[in-house]
Amino acid sequence: MFQLNLYVMIQMEIILEQQWITQIIYLVNKLGNIKQCLSVQIKKMLIIVIIMKYPVGKISEKTDIFFFYIKKDVIIYDKVIYVKESIDFIKNYVTEDDYVVCATSGGVDSMTLLYLLTIIRKSLNINIICAHINHNLREESKEEFEFVKDYCTKNNIIFEGKIFEKNISGNLESEFRKRRYKFFDEIVNKYNAKCLFTAHHGDDLIETVLMRIVRGSSIDGYSGFEKVTKRNNYYILRPLIFYTKQDIYSFAQEKGIEYREDKTNESDNYTRNRYRKYILPKLKDENKLVHKKFIKFSEELYGASNFINKYVDNLLNKYYSNYVLDITYLINEENYILKKVIYSVLYKVYKENINEINDQNIISIMKIIRSKKPNLSIDLKNNIIAVKKYNSLEIKNKIEETDYKIKLDSTIKTRFGNISIIPSSNLTNNYICYLNSNEIKLPLYIRNRKQGDFIEVLGLNGKKKVKDIFIDEKINKEDRNSYPILVDSNDTILWIPGIKKSKYDRLKMGKYDIIVWCTKEENNE
């Protein structure tokens, strides 16, 4: 069989110079007439192009093209569905003897993609792995599983199937997506494949973008999805993005590709179906190639997003370390950039639970950053707290503080330092306290601050509120109620470790028999 070269046909169209093409290169009404037209000059190829009233330059997109092939002296013609963009796209990412994984549901999109890979296999000898999942949600799922498996057997394709259990809690769609990609990761790693092909097409992109615009998203979300996505150690490739659902149906019909229809795709109960059935047709009435415009829209947004993300990453490298964000210079950034920085920090904390965060949370964090007040905090979901400490912001797990009072008869570990009685010391700073047991009531205790606490400060003739001392010393607001304080059995405050000594400290007088020491916070494990 001699099949016509589509590329040559396109070249013939291009060289035609009429503004409106009405010429018929060869007008043939009956197959018999075609047979009579054959001559000895026609060897392996017969080119007959029928072109009617289409502007020059748009032929490859608009024109119905027919090709003929010769088989046993009978000439047959078929309509060509041109998929060269998909073929070229795939060939850019696969090489001889590669293992490639194709996510296959059994629907027209994925079966068409699987068919294209088998075509490419003829020239590149690639090894195709079909990854199919039975989500166990429909009665037809079992039959679809066997259908895809049987197709793979007949076409020498490696089949990898997975049946999901129904024990799903929470967001069904989100949970299934996690399970799917966990399965895909396993298959890709099993065969050391470098590509995972999915059958997302142009209409899918339109639907995704529109749904996210209506629902609300980020610049990345509004972009929809890319042709190529890097995931772990492999690429996710979407070669059908250049074509519409109808293009794929037509191609499948032309090539006799078998597939299964998911009846739920027609149900108005699903948001995506409503967009597909009622909104996309209106857009295509305005422009039949609207999916191409959405591809350009997506690429523009991704380009802007990549630039912004690199800028934000640079800021994080400069100002984010050990879970603390230095906001000294970040407050000078535009609100949008500051918002992206905050989101990136939140993502490091929440990871896969980032959907727990909404725009209002980020706006609230921006407000405390820009506030003139030095110590502020806000509670977030999942027991997370955002704490501003003067020129720094920390987003961390919230520590539930409770009142405590612990007898000092051994080392007491706190997150501010370890406190213990030691036999001797040469230290003179605020991390050491020298006491005379005859001037205080034993035993000693470590407790947290109470409302109305005051201390008779060493060298100061009078009392001072502990709260005011914490403010003066810039102790973080969230730390004030849990900071350790040394008291005697009369609850007299003797020392605030690392901050202030009381009049009971006897270092200068040399009359002491108790030495209490606190390790500095940075040395505390």
C-alpha cells in the first residue's frame, strides 16, 4: 500500500497564490474515473487535494484534506486528521529503546494517545507501559480494566493495572489524585522511565482555566496546566493539548480506535461537565480555534509566574533561615511579592495541606508584618501560629502553654534554657544567681509568670512589674507567659534568668551558699 505524504500535500497548498481558492487540482467524482487517470508516471504517490474557498495561510487549520492510497489497483480516499504536532512533540522527548508510561483510562483521549505511541514505536522502538487504574466507583470500571488489558496484550504493550479500594474519606477527587500519582510514580520508577504521558487536550485546558478563574486561584492556578511538567525524576507530557475533543473523536473514528465512554461525563452534577457542555460551545462559536488562544494565555501566565517565582526564591535565600523570615527589607517589597513570599513560607510548613490556607490568612500575616507594633501573632489552622518578633516572622506549630511550678531539686529543662543548682561558678552575668539561704525561704521553685508579678530589682530602689521588664527587654509576647522565673517558698521573685536579678543576689557581698545557673537558650538542646 502506498500512502500519500501529508507534508507534500501541505506544501502544494502553500504554493497556491489565489486569495480564495476555488481550483480543484483534480476533480474526481467516481473512483472509476480516478483509475482511468492513472499513468505510468505515477509510481508510489498520488496527490489529489480538494480545496474549496479557504484563505491562503489558513489551509492547514481550516481545510478538509483528502488523501488517496493504492491497494490492489483500487483507489480509496479518506479524510486526514492531522496530528503532526502531537507526533513531533512526543519525538522531542523520547529516544530509541526508551521506556515510556502512558496513563490510560480506556476513554477516547487516552486510547488515542496510546495508539500514537504505538505508531512512534515503529520507528523508535520504544517500550510502552500502559498504567491503568480501576477507581472502583462505577459498574463499568471492571470491564474497562479488562478492555485496556486486552488491548495491551494484542498490541505488545506492557500492562500495569491498579484497583483502588473504596475506603476514601475527605475530598474524593483530591484523594484519588494523590493515589493516582503515587501509582504513576511507582510505575515510572519500576521501569526507570523518564516520561509519563497523559491525554489532556485543548478542551481540558479551557475547562481548567475557566473553573479556576471562577473558583479563585493563584497565577499558577489560572495558567491551567503546561505541556510539560517536571515531577520528581521524570516529566509529565501532554501531547494532545494541541487538539480539541472533537479532533480526537474524529481521529479515533478515522483510525478505528476502540475506546470506552464514561457515562458520568454527560452528567450535569459535575462542574467540569457543565463547562464542557454549555460554555465551551459558545466560545467555539466565536473562534473555532479558541483552544489555541488558551494555550497562548497559559504560556504567558506561566512565563510571568516563572519570573516571579525566581525573584521570590532569591528573596527567600537571602532572608529565610531556620524557619525564621527576616522582614527588615521585605516590608519594602510590593504587596504582591510579599504575598508570594508568605505563601512560600506557609507551603514549607503546611506542605500537602496548603489548601488549609486562604487569601485572608495571608492578608492577616501581611498586616502584622507591616504593623508598627513589634510583637504580634495570629492563629492559623492546624494549630499553626504566625509570630512577629520585631524584625522577624516565624510560622510554626503552636505550643500550648500551661501554668507550671516545679521544685528546683534537679535540672529543669525549658525551651529558654536549662536551670540547675551548681557548686561553684566564676560567672557574673544575668545567667547566674548567687543566694544566701538565710535570707530566703527554701525550697526554691521555677514557675511561669503570673498576673501582677513584680520583682525588687538589684540596684533599683523599688519594685518593677515583670510585664514591663519583658517589654523593655523585648521578650516576645508569646513567650512572656511561659518564661521561667525563680521564686522561693514565699513566692518571692528572686531572679528572672538571663534578664534581671533581684536585691537578693549576693555576688558582690560574697555571702552566698546557693548558686543557680541557667544555660543560654542557644545552647539548650
